[in-house]
Amino acid sequence: MATQFTVSAGSGQGARWKRIVPPLAFFALIIALWYAISYLVLEPGKQFLLPPPHEVIIDGFFVPETRSDILSAAWESFKVATVGLAIAFVLGVGQAILMSQAKWIENMLYPYAVFLQTIPTLAIIPVIGFWFGFDFGARVVVCVIIALFPLIINPLKGLLGADPGLHDLFTLRHAGRMTRLMRLQLPAALPDIFTGLQTAAGLAVVGAVVGDYFFGRGAIGLGLLIARYSSRLEAAEMLATVLAACGLGVLMFWFFGMLGRRIVGRWSEAWSR
């Protein structure tokens, strides 16, 4: 028994290393390429275009004034992304529920969900600004447009994918439409809902940064800060702000991943790994 436990523990540690080592190795490769471009590809007079990683970290996160600006901008972008994601969640899951209740509703609304995904958001940003102003509300609208599609399609897939045998059982018990939705379809759709939330969370951050960048007004978020550093040719500070935006997106993605594993990981194969 002790031998079996040792083998099992060893295999568990091996699996853990297999998850950790490849991302770290790829990260090391990216850093090496970054240094190579900064010092070997770019001429000395053009190295300011891509400062090496240590300069980006030092100038962006160890200079108090710059660090304060980035953290303040990240907080503004986080607020926009969170509000936009919440609105997109309500609208997306609500539309998915409607589409799951009748085929004719799905046929009526599905093309417009696809159309929403194809909207060139950058092209209509001026229109959004004219309608909603150029501050918080307009940025939230951009987040909603970008994040809404996965919050329609993924929940719809889960709602329509409930076990047919359980549907038959609910029919035998003369369950009403609302009972079937609350006790069968929504629980079955939870894994897909969290998948949609994970995807939409990253997209909401992208929407917050993009809207902030192109509106160029109001409270300073990450996008506006990137634009300002870019206009001043402060490449290290600009890249540090880009890294902060990436980190914010990863953080929100990780949060909904952790939440999904805690809620549905015990009974969903997709979330138990």
C-alpha cells in the first residue's frame, strides 16, 4: 500500500510539473526573443522603440509616479469592464433563455446575435460617443458590444444541451416551462455559462481599453494612458501599461475560472480538470 501511495504521489507531482514547465519555458523563450530584438536587431539609436524587459519593469512599476498612474488607470478600466460584463451577462443570458424556449424565437434572434459579433466596433466608436458621451457610459457600451456574443452562444448551447432523458422525465411529471428551466436547463447550462463568462471577462477588459483609447476623454483608464505614453515616445512606460492591461484581463479570466471550478467542478468534467 505504501508503494502504491508513493507511485501515486509521484505521478501527481509529475503531472503538476507537466502543467508548470511548458508555460515557463515558453515565457523564457519570449523574454529571450525580446532581449534579442532589443539588443541585436534594433540599432542603438532605435532601441527606445522596444526597451528590454528589465527597463519596462523598472520604469513602469518601480518609479512611484508611473506606478501610481498605472494602478489608478487600471482601477478605472476595471470598473468599466466589470459594469460592462455585468450588463452583458444579464442581456446575454436573458436572450439565451428566450431563444431556448421556442425554436421560432431562436430563429428570429440568432442571426442578430451573429450580426452583433461582426460589428466593426472601432468604426462605430464615434457614433457611440455622439449618443452616450465620451466618458464612463460610452466605454461601458463598447464593453457590452464586445463581450455579449459569448454570453449568448455558450449559455444557449448549455440550455439546449440538457439531457433528453431528463426532459422526458420532466414531461412525465407534467412539469411547467418555468420548472423545467429552473431545475433542469439552467443547472445543465452552468458549465457553459462559466465558459462564456471566462471568455467575456477578457473581452470586457479589451473593450474598456479600446474604448478608453479611442474616446480619449474623461477619467484616465489604461487605454488613454497608453495613448499618452505613446504620444510622448515613452515606450517603457507604455509597454508597462500594456502589461498591466494584460494582467487585468488574465486576473478576470482566472477569477471566473476559479469560480466555475468551485461551483460546477465537482460534477462537470470540463471544469474538474
